[in-house]
Amino acid sequence: MNQMTRRQLLAAAAMSPFALSTHARADTPATFTNDEIVDNGHRFFGSLSRGLAEAVQEAAHRWGLPNAYILGQEASAAFVGGLRYGEGRMYTRNAGDQAIFWQGPSVGFDAGADGDRTMMLVYNLPAVGAMYDRFAGIDGSAYFIGGFGFTALGAQSVIVVPIRTGVGARLGINLSYLKFTQRATWNPF
């Protein structure tokens, strides 16, 4: 009996209709400019350039310039309660890039499923190890076939702004958190 890998399961969920690493210290982390974020986002997201540029500009207006960002993919599903799983790479100026995973539960008036390509802007990250925490927030989704949007999550003084574009059918609003880890896990709590 073959077991599916997490990546295969994420890919399968996206098509549905409905780690241990060294802790790098980031002393006075350098930021990324809006142009760098938008350029990398264009390569990552492809044709959704205008929406990405507007989301990055709005985030910069609210929180300034990010000192890290994550590019990855995720899948989620909900019916009142839901789950989200994702994986990607986190990029920083002085600590390089490394694999990162996230998962989390949600509860609210929410139903459907979606698979997304995700860019997360990270603000006020004092050290890479500060990412391995739970980031809470309110999330809203309105997908029919496809969609684009962003929200903000916080823990301590660190802000994470996921910008998502994906396919699926989903509608609702929920309270949720994302738990970032160094290794893939099925435990969303």
C-alpha cells in the first residue's frame, strides 16, 4: 500500500472542487524593497501582477518594508471548522533561505476548499527562530473557481501577511491561526 506524501496530498487537495535546522540570528535584519517583493511575486504568481502589486503596496503602507518573505503552496478545507496545510521557503537577507511548513485550524462561518500559491510578507522578524510560533488572525475567503486576497496574522511583535491566489470554491469568515514549523507535521495544533 503506497502512502501519499504531504506534497502529493496538498496537490490532490488543490485539485478538489470544493524541521530541525540551525537557528540563525538576525541582528538588525535588512528589509526587502517593494520592487524586490513585486518582482519575485511576479515570477512566482505569474499573470496576477496587478493584484499582487496592489496587495504589496497596501501592506507596505500599513506595516512598512518586510525583512523576510515566504513563497509556497497550501491547501485548506472547511465546513464551520477547517484545516490549512502549507509548505514553502522563507527568504531573509542575512540568514539565507530555508524550508518552512505551516498548518492550522480555523472556526467560523466558512465552507469550501481551495488550493493556493502563497506569498507571505514577514515584518519585524528579530531572528529566524521567532517564526516558529502560532500567528493568529481573522481570515475571509470568497473563491468561486479562483480568487486572490490577503490578510494579516500576528504573534508577539511579528506580523505575517499571507497573499494568496488559488483555485477552489470557498466562502466565509473565520478565526484561525497558522503554526510555523521546521518539519512537516499533520498536527494542526
